[in-house]
Amino acid sequence: MSINKEQDFGTPASTATANVTLEIDGFKVTAPVGTSIMRAAASIGIDIPKLCATDSIEPFGSCRLCLVQIEGGRGMPASCTTPVAEGLKVTTQNPRLAEVRRGVMELYISDHPLDCLTCSANGDCELQDMSGAVGLREVRYHPVATHLNAVKDESNPYFSFDPSKCIVCSRCVRACEETQGTFALTIDGRGFDSKVAPSQNQPFMDSECVSCGACVQACPTATLMEKSVIDNGQPEHAIITTCAYCGVGCSFRAEMKGEQVIRMVPNKDGKANHGHSCVKGRFAFGYATHKDRITKPMIRASIKDAWKEVSWEEAINHAAAELKRIQTQYGKDAIGGITSSRCTNEETYLVQKLIRAGFGNNNVDTCARVCHSPTGYGLKQTFGESSGTQDFDSVMEADVIMVIGANPTDGHPVFGSQMKKRLRQGAKLIVVDPREIDLVKKSPHVKADHHLKLRPSTNVALINALGHVIVTEKLTDEAFVSARCDVASFNKWKTFIADPRHAPEATEAVTGVPAADIRAAARLYASANNGAIYYGLGVTEHSQGSTMVIGIANLAMATGNLGRIGVGVNPLRGQNNVQGSCDMGSFPHEFPGYRHVSDPETHQLFENAWQAPLSMEPGLRIPNMFEAALDSSFMGLYVEGEDIAQSDPDIKHVHAALRAMECVIVQDIFLNETAKFAHVFLPGSSFLEKDGTFTNAERRISPVRKVMRPLAGYQDWEVTQMLSNAMGYAMNYSHPSEIMAEIAGLTPSFAGVSYEKIDALGSVQWPCNDEALEGTPIMHTQEFMRDNGKGLFMLTDYVATHERITPMFPLILTTGRILSQYNVGAQTRRTANNAWHQEDRLEIHPHDAEDRGVNNDDWVGIKSRAGETVLRALITDRVQPGVVYTTFHFPESGANVITTDNSDWATNCPEYKVTAVQVTKVSQSSQWQQDYEAFSGQQLELLEQGLNG
Amino acid sequence: MKTERLIKMANDISDFFNAEPDKEIAAEGVKSHIMRAWEPRMRKAIIAYCQESGDGLSDLAKAAVAKITG
């Protein structure tokens, strides 16, 4: 293995299709129109010296090192800013160019510390490389003024800024603007005083910097350097793998020193991220080796007992014996399991296979239950497939972008940056959200054309109003509908949606959005050449989550915004493998590939393949499992990689259900909240310790590769296999590639997927089969995936949620996430990301705060019909009057103590986004928080006792 | 399974299909959804409850459960 540095072509690739041919140093080269001479030269192995150019950002032409001569041309143009042209004859090396380059380098080096041997960039410094390339042998200048004593900024926990080493090439500034879109950096001052400055000459941590790492990546010297490299030295080999955070699924180079990750560098060839990253994927990987990792299996008889470390064999045999005992005592259907979107495809496939074939029932569910299960349902009904329709790059062709209930710059930051790039190019933006997300007006050079600031829970009324305007103002794409959709269903929908009760003027009282705004937004979306909808959990986590997904699908079909680049319906998946865990058959009613368990043909296929009798009845969903536990008909649970005791709603109910079970088996890397209720703990492996694949929000199957040995000795799929064998159902895989081969053999949309293909292509988007050998970036281009190939319109009446505001609970609480933390926080809370977000806060509008005498930072009690918790207040007009908002990254916050058991009608996805609450100023934590602190402390003591023997 | 919970679930499903003007089609939709998504012990419980009194269930939910029992 080696570090295998990625080639830097100096400038971005041209997207032109026409080519020109020129001659560089006597060699013929053909390149697309618009390509720089620098890039064309690099493509045939001629490296022109450069410092201010890198292929992730547009050329700048400032360093004057990449000068060339062109036959018949004047002077020495910069090759980075000079495009290729037919017949050019370019010289990149001759004595005159060499002399100029040496002169330029001499000036740079005259104001640069000559500490190469002890510099953190030694071995990976472009300035050092260029000195060598131009043959610099002496520096004749002895400047009276230098920047050598400039003070370092160490404020960012992950990287250092040493201005004494800065050559003011502006690569960092341009990366922050072009790649990330934050514009946190600038060049302050003029001439000799010019310097890179975060914000208004502030430390990085006090600036708008979001710590995405783009500037560090772009820096050609040690000016911006990862602290992990400063501490440990340069990595010696790199392995391509996929981030385990959000649903963007960024490709990374894990740059290693032995088995130690030195840094995670976004992979330039990654098709989901194109070399970009966010603070989580780029820097927050330290949790994988955190001291809280549990690496020995443990068992105990009761949750009041101390844990006892045991061998793998004893733990597995004990777990299997308990599960079998429960089945004997309570019945075959009294046990089940939960897979996780944080696990690989192969792992989730194996867990559901164990449950269906080994447990003999379909009691398997996944955490997608509580996030995007309505997406699966709604899009399957209307389009015939439970997935988004586009790839991420499609957004670069969108003319109007509608973002509904999503916060891409926080939740899906790398895609958020791509979307911002398109918006800066001029695409129009409609934001549908109760809260003012950054895209509305806080992102530089981005401003929403319409912010439909609706009341939480009124999504369906709003989507119907948009549909009403489109139909009644005759903005539908009749040609698309008649060719591609079920026309009878369209006509029925048209009649339904044209009813005056759906008119914006009628829904205004419900949604709180002025009718004129809705009409304008509807016209904008419907009249776009390419209109694209992106949505998130603000759509799904409602009692009408599935209805809203269907409403979105209706709107896209009615306007012909499907089946080509630049359009589509795009669910932004929360966790890294939400799409994959659903694809792999993690839902209780579906086999892999979204085929119902009662379908005779599919049932037979899996019975034959798995050599086991399989149930044709749907199993229990997660909330049903809790209900069944409380009536003693569900007593054993195997949970892999999921933390239901923190993430699920009405948490007191969940805890009661977990306490009622006789055997809870948790497989995780930490003693998470669920493990505090467990009887068997099987240590899991982080994404760095195993092989497998993740499938991101654009259906892209990407490789996860082991970069270090599993700390506990086994990869997660091996643990599931051991449990299955102990249960008496034989599994004998020797590598996850064999599991993927089995998946491909049983799932038509995966038929062409293999590890060989993923390795060859880097990633592949399903459907991948004989009809689409290299995968499918855009779906439904010819026909929809339904049996008759036609898109189905469905009726979507608005039904008010059960959760009503009353004088006792006058505010609506809605929840969301923040950039620096991830989901339940088990990973990011164990990293320096806490520097940005140390606690969950309650956002409250100034009017509501004033009514209650609440000041910023005050402790406030938040009481709902389900429970009460206490958080500190953050007064902001980002939320509207009557609405409060919080994140849920810290267990002690108890955000889910107050959420209710209301859920989506079709999928039981919890209504996290709507809880009626009252907020009052308090002086102490809630009773639940005090009880939690006592229980959690007791559980950690029981763990300590176990670890100490 | 708490009966109240099942009643709420059945009514919520019915609320969606209630948009369908043809109530026979709507009831078939509710029935199909319950058949495809509910675990047998849940179906058994709602059938038993419906046969016992059905109080609190919407008319559409009752019609759908009646279709399940045939």
C-alpha cells in the first residue's frame, strides 16, 4: 500500500463536448473546449509548476509560476487561465521560463520560514515541491520586513492556521467561497500587508467558518494543517472508504499510519461529494477509538446487576439460549430485532435474514421507521419504487429548487454546498419550513425567493394549495401526464384538488401562509424548465408524513418534473445508510427489494434460497414491539447499532417496554442508552473496522473498507453470523462480498451489483442490472416502476393532527438537527465537535419569551402531554411566534420525553415535528432528568464493576 | 396490544382513504393496508374489538375490519 496521492490537474475539468487539438512540448493533445493549458498538459503527464492553482477551484492566475510560451503569441501567459485552442503550440519549459519561475520562487521563499525538516507539511508541501521543480538554489534577498513572526491561530480544534507560512495564494479563500459557499475567509489588506483573515480578522472559531476542511485541503503549504498531522506526522498509506454520517455518503481517503487514522480526506473522485466534506466526516472520526468503546462481550441476568465480561462464545451462546427460551415460553413470535441505518447493507441484510429464517418470524424493523418510512411508502405507491429519483449532480441543472422540511446546510452539508453553488448561479429557491433555515437568507449570495413559513403539521394543506393553483391556473404538463401517468387517477386528482377547499385563500387560516405567496410559489415551480423538490424529515415525521410524500409526488408528476436531469423528487436521507437498510428488507412486511412477504413468488424465492420456512405475515414494527412487550407477548430483542432508548418518541413508554423484556441484546460500539436496559452486550465495530457497502440518498452503493482491525475482534456481520449459528440457522459467509453476491442473486434491482463492479466504478447507483449495467443516476426516464409503468396520482386530504394546542399547551415544539452533531450524538459527542454545540437549547421567539419572562440562557421547563424536560433558552426570531424548536443530540436533554405517540397513518413514523407544549421559567431540572441522571449513573457504575471484574 | 392504540391507528388509516369518494373502494383500501402492514396479533385484536363493540372506530374503519373477517 502507498499514499497514492491524487493527481491535481490544476484547474477543473471542462464540461464541453467539443474538442480541440493542440501541441504541448511537441506532443499532440486533444482536450474539451474550455480546458486550461495547464490541465491539458497534466492530462498527458506534463506537470507545469503551479502554486495558486488546484483543480477543485477556478483558476486565479496570481502566482505567476505556471507561465508558458505560445508560438506566435506575446509574453508568457499563465497556463491556468489560458484555455486551449485549436492548433496552439505551447512550450512549458525553456531557459527563459525557468529563469522567471526561479525568480518568483525566490521571492516566495524570501518570506517563508526555512524549517522544512521540522515542518508538519514536510513530504506533502507544494511550495517545497515547486522549489525543487524550478531548481531554486539560493535566495538573494534579505528582507527587512517579513511575516515570519505572525501569530498562529489554534482556535479550531481540528486544524491550525499558521500565517507565517502563508504565501497568500488565495486557495483557501476561494475554496471557502466556491466549494463550501460560506465566504468566511478573505484577503485582508493590500500589498505586503495582505493576509488571509477569517471573517473580520477574527479567530477561526469566532468566525462564520463551518470547519468543513476545504481550506485545509486547498492549502499548498503548512499554513492550514490538520492538528492530527502536526501531532503524528504524514500518513503513509490511504484506503478509499465511505463516511458513516449523513445520507450524502461522501467518499473519503482514510489516510493512515499503520492502523491509525491520521486524517480523513474527501476523495476527489467521490461521485457524491466531488472532493468536498463537512466537519463531521472530515474531522469527527475520533469516536472510533474513544476510551468509551466497549470491546469485550458482557452479560447480566438483570439490569440491576453488574455487567460481567465473558468470552465471545459464552456471550453468543447465552444470547441464543435466552432467545430460544423465550420462544419456547412465549411463542415463536415473542422475539425480534432492529437493524440500523448506521450499519452496512450486508449487516442489515444478515440481521433481517437471521430474524426471518433463524427466528422464524418477520419481527424485524429499522430506524428508518422513525425517519423516512413515509418516503418508502409514498414513493412506492406513486412511482413504484421506494427511493429518490435523481443523483445529487442533477441539482446543477435545476432552475427552481423547492426545499421542504429540510435543512441541507446543517443536515446534509456537502450536498447543501452543491445546492448553494447552483443557487449562486441563479436558480430560484422556494423554502417551505416553519423555521428560517440558513438557506432562506443567512447563506452568502443565496436568498429564498419565497419562504413559505407554515405552521407545523400543516404540510398537506400547503401542498394541496400548491396543487390547486397549478391545476386551476392550468399550469399542469398535460403532455407528460398523458404519456407517463395513469390518466384516470390524474383526472380524479384534478377534480379533487380543484375543489375550493384547497385554494390558498381557504388554507391560509390553517397554514398561516398568505395565499399570494403560495400562488406565486406554485407559479414559479410549475413554470420552471426544471423544477426539483428536495425534502427531509420535516415532511415525513408527521401524522400525515406519507400523505405529504404522495402530495409531493403528485405535484412533480402534474408539472412533468420527473424523468430527466434537473428535476425530480429527492428525499434527503438522515443517516448514512437509510436507503440501504430499507433496500435490504429491514421492514417487517418486505423482503429485500421492497417485495411484500405475502407475495407467493417472492416468498418461494427466499424460502428456496435460504432453505428455511418463512412467514408470509407482516411482523411487528418498532412501536408495535413496545406495545407487545408491555402485554408480555414480545420478550426478546436483538438491536444492532440503534439507540431506541434515546431516539424514539415518548421515551418513558419505550423505557417501560425495554424494562418489560426478558432479554435485550445490544450490539454497539458504546454502552448507549438502550444498552443500559440490556442483558447481553455484543461489542460492535465502527465503519473503520469492517468491509461492506453503504447506499446513500441518491441510491449510490459505495464501498466501506476496513482500515484497522476490529477492536473487539469481529466485524458486525461476523457477530450476527455467530448468533445465527448458535440459534441453529447456519450461515457460513467468509467475506461481505459473498453476502452482496447473495443479495444480487435475489434482488432484481441489485442484480448487476458486485464488489468487483463497485471497486471498478468507485460506486454504483441501483437499479443496476442487465438493463443498466453501470447503474441508474436518474430514475423513471422512460416509464415508472409500477406494474403498468404509469405514475399514480392519489388523493391527499388534509387531516389535522391529534396534537392540538390548548391554553395549557399553547406552543408547538418542533425538532431538528445541527451541523456539528449527528443524530443521538453517540459519535459526535465523543469528538471535539462539542466545541460548536455542547448542549441542546430551546429556540423561542422573542415575543413568546417576553410573555413568559424568559431571558437568553434561562432554564425553561418544556411540558407536553407526554412529559416534561428542562433546557436552556435561546431567544431567536428564526422560529415564528407560537413555535419552539430544539435539537436532540444529548440524552440528558430528554427531547423525546415530551414527544408523543402520534405517528404517520401509513408507517407509524413518529410525529416528532409536532408536540404541543407549554414553556415556563424554572430553576431546576425536571423529575425525568433527575431520574435519568440517577439511572444512568447507576448503569455506568454497574459497567465499571463489570470492567473491574 | 392496547386497544386504544389500535383504534387510533385504524382511524388514522381511514382518514387517509376517506378522501376517496367511493366508500367501497375506500374500505378496500383500509382493509388492504391493514392486511399488508399489521402483524396478525394486531389484526386479531382489532377484529375481536370490532365484533365486541367497535366503539370509537370510524365507520370506514369498521367497514374495513368487517371486510377482513369476510
